[in-house]
Amino acid sequence: MHALRHRQYAAPIALVSALFLLPAVAVAQAPVAKVNGVAIPQAKLDAILKARAAGKQPDTPEIRAAIRDTLINQEVVAQEAIKKGIDKLPEVAAQIDLQRQETLVNAFVQEYMKTNPVNDETMRKEYDRLKPTIPAKEFKARHILVEKEDEAKEVIALIKKGGSFEKIAAEKSKDTGSKGRGGDLDWGPAARYVKPFGDALAKLKKGQMTDAAVQTEFGWHIIRLDDERATKVPTFEEAKPQLQQGMQGQIVQKMLADLRAKAKVE
């Protein structure tokens, strides 16, 4: 049972390892435990509980006890590693420094986003700007991708003689992402595809296949339009999470660009 419990909490161990790299902070709370006189601060256990809560995992006395046990094990092993000088090995020191940097960067970005939030008014303006650019139609298409034009002509001839587009796609298409579905590319606007493909698709009528193969940088495509429909434009509230994520990313990228511009990089 004890061994099973440790396997169950293997996931927090990586987080605990990263927490060892944080700089020491004065904590008023009593430590979780002391190992050979070294205190394990309550903040470490709290950080693990916070991460678990974000993943909607339960918080019970049994779980806290298991995490405490894991923290003690980590401290025991870490102290032994330091005694043996493992922390001084170049590859280990580099990993510790990298993990410390990643922890600092993540914390800085989270704090920056808190102090530079994207408000509804800004998101609404971006929504209004993007809304007219959404294509009016989206298409449900299939394609067969081959390497050479002669192969494409053979495939077209087979289909025109009554061959199954789906079966031929499964057998001959080079597109590993769609061949298992009979060449099905699912729904999407013409603009999703490279221009020659998108232009050819937009000219087709429902149920129609291209008379000639379409060449792109990937090869030669035989395209069939299975269906089309008007694009459902999401409401502002529906689009809001994606807008927020994208605009926050832009803010972080600008912050990074500004910091890079000020930094002396040799």
C-alpha cells in the first residue's frame, strides 16, 4: 500500500524538484518537517496543493500526508546527492540552472499578465476587427495526394471509370493525415489550404471533383468537394477565451521584444 501511494504521487515529484530550485524565502509558517536540521517550508506543500487544485484534484488529509512524505524523501535524497557532489557535475548544474530559469520565467510571465490584463473593451475591438475577415463559406473536402502528375492522371482515370475515391485515397494518397479517412479533410474555409488548392476547391460544386490535378509544393492533388455550408460566426462571448489567449500572447511577445531590445546580447 505504501509503495502504491508513492506511485500515485509520482506526478508532483517533478514539481517538487523544481521547487527546490527556488531561492530561500522567509516563511512565518511552521515547516512541513525538518530533515537533518533542514526545514521543508510549508510553501512547498502549498504550491503542490495549488497545482493539484488547478487540475481539479482533491485535497484530503491523506493526500497532504502523502505529499509531505514525498517532500521528505526528496529532501533526504537531495541532501545525499549534495554530499556526494552530484550538484557540482556540469550536466547536473546546467539542468538545475535551466529549471531555475524556467521557474523564474514562468512566474514573471504570470505576474506580467496579471498586471497587464486584456480587458473586454480591447477584446471587443479585436473581435469587431476580425469578424469581417471570417470567410462566408466553409467546405468539406477530400483529396488524394500523389508525387507525380502522371500518377494523378491515372488516379483521375480510375475514378472516372467508377473507382471509389475513398478506397483509392486509402491506397495511394501520400497524405498520411487523411488517407486513413479516405482523403477526408473535414470542414474548413478555402483559405486554410495553400492557394492553388484553396482556389481550386472554391470553384467546385458540391459532389464535383477537379478535372485535372492541382499542383502545390506538396505534390499533385485530386480534390473532391463533398459539401459546403455558411460559416457559423462565433459570438463575442464564444470567441472571448480564444481572443484573450491570443491577445495575452501578443502582450507577452511585445514585452519580450522590448526586453531583448534593451539587453546587450553578444
